[in-house]
Amino acid sequence: MVDEVLEFLRLDSLADEQNPLYKPDAVFIDGTLGTGGHTLAMLRAHPTCRVLGFDRDAESQKFALQRIHDAGFGGRVTPVNGDFRDAPELLEPFFDNQKVGADGRPISRIDGALVDAGMSLFQISWAERGLSFQNDGPLDMRYNRTTGPSAYDLVNGLSVNELEDLLFKLADERWARRIATFIAEQRRTHPIATTSELAKIVENAIPAGVRHESKVHPATKTFAALRLAVNDEFWALDTGSEALCSVLAPTARLVVLTYSSNEDRTIKRTFRRLAGRVEGIESEPRRTRPRKRATFSQKSHEAGAMRSSLAQLFPIGEKSNKNPLQLPFEMAQSRGNPEIPVHPRFGASGQTWAVKIITPKPLVPTDAEIAANPLARSCKLRAVEKASLIEKSGF
């Protein structure tokens, strides 16, 4: 959906000298640089714009920069090795004196931002990353391999109930309980260490009749759930979208691409919260799975064990104060309608900001786009526009 991304970011208008929106020095943020495909499209659509390419995966970022350089656009992109959730802090040097692009110009505003929640083909094809069951490799799945728990830690460290919750809540895996039980049985003999070993366990856990009827690999949802948990992706979408909106100039837009119903639901809730529409909205129904009846003492013991092991795997810090299995859209109601103070770089003290939702319903790819790129089948696009800064008294 590259054309739609460019359309919603208004690249043509910002590049057109006859258009009131014309900005020859426009600066965009690609919050998930990946292999650089969207950044290349932006640079081609606007002949003088510059792009700040965020990515916490340094290896993928290096690949993208080489690709962009080979295409002749290397002078207009600047890498930012970090999480787009930290955009306000990471942008500080560029507003002071650090240059963006080879022309050596600092920036004074951000004219648009993009987040693509999907994995890149570069990450999928690299067996050492452990992101795909199609290539045998270590059970890692971290985008930044220098920090945080890996998929190995979760698969071998969580209880059966925790694994079931993770698989069901993050990927809607129908056979979550059986898969979790099979994993627990296997790791009694030795730790599960590779992607192929985990994929085989999941395949055996799902009944043969179901496997034969399905068009996708049995381990697809299990691997997706582990990746989402390891990389904290749902919360990255929620807090990261707010962070990017906070640094946008008034009337600039944020475009987000998601690839699962939970991701889309998270972005929908986040955008409505930032637009001031949370109050009065009913929470999404929380899905639960029936379990075998247990005594009160058994339930208490299981709950305590879950909290203990999750706390060890996901230590609570300044930027991570939630249960990793609690999705942001489940928190929308309790978080309320914020008066979000404007960042000192982007407005005066005493001002707040909000967004205007551009896509009441998500855009989905056309049949032609799916035929050209089958991976785009589940893609959904949502966009918001930064509203003008508002005095608190009038918010």
C-alpha cells in the first residue's frame, strides 16, 4: 500500500510549488525503516525532502541505508538507531545543531511520520534472528538482540497457563492450551532452543484434520505471538504513536500500517484516545477461554506464579509499567481523555494538542495489490492529522 501511504502523507502536495501546502524542505520520519522501501518511495515522490529513518534493529537499518545509497538517495536520509517511542528525546540533537542529510541542514519541524508494524523480508530471511519457522535458527526473535528477554526465555520460562494466555491473547490461537501443554511436556527433557524444534512441537499439538484444512503453517500464530511479546509491539504502537504525534507540526500526519486484528484495534483505540474520544466509549469485549474448573487455592497459586515469572522476564521500569499480556486497547477506558501537554520544542507552555482522525475505517489493499504482494493481504492503514495547538483553557 505504498501509494496510499504517500497519498495520506500528502507527498505530492508538499512537493508541488503551486500547492498551498508546498514545503521544499519537508522532513519526514519513517518510524520503522525496515529495508527502506517506504523511505525510498518518499524520497522519489518529493525531490527535496529529507527522511529520518528510525529502527531499533541496527543490522536491518544498515541494509536499508545501503539500499537507499545504491538508489542514489543516500544524501537525504539520516539513520536514527532507536525506538520511535523515544522520538522526542532522539530528535533533540537534530533541532539543536545536528544535521539531517548530506546538505547539512538542521530541522525546524516534522511534516509527517509513518509506522509499518510488519516484519521486513530481511528479518524473516535471516535464520539467526529466529523470526521464521521456515528457516532453522536460534529461538531469539528480538529486533534489538542486545536487550530484553528472547523467545527462548518465554518458551522455556513461562508456565502452561502463561503460555496459553500469551498465544491466545496476542494471536487468537485457538489451540493455545494444547500448544502450551505440548511445549511444557517437551521442555521436561531439554530446553526448546531452535525455531524448527518449536515449529514441530506446535505442528504436533494441532490435530491432523485441522492442519490439513488450514492454508497456513500451524506455527504461524505461535511465532507471531512470541514476536509480539518479545518486542513489546502492542505497547510500542500505542505509546509510539503518541510520541510521534507529539513531535509533528500542526496539520502534519501520522500513517500506521498494521497486520493483525489486535494491532488494528490497538491503533484504533490509540487514535480515538488522542482525538479526545475515549470518554463514553465502551471497552472492547475482553475475550476469555474456558478452563477446567480449579479450586480457589489452585487459582491463587497460578495467579501468583504468573505475576512472579512475568515480573522476572519483564522487569518494570520507567517506560514499561504494564503487564506484557495486557493489551493497550484494554486500558483505553482507564487512561481517560488526556490533556496532553505540548513538547517544549513544538509549542508554548500551557498548550495542549490533539489529533483529527482521517480514516474512520481502515483502508485495506485492493485485489491487485494483494496479487502483486501476497504479504499485504492482512494490511490495514489508519491515519491521523495533528490538530493546531490549543490553549488549555479552551481544550
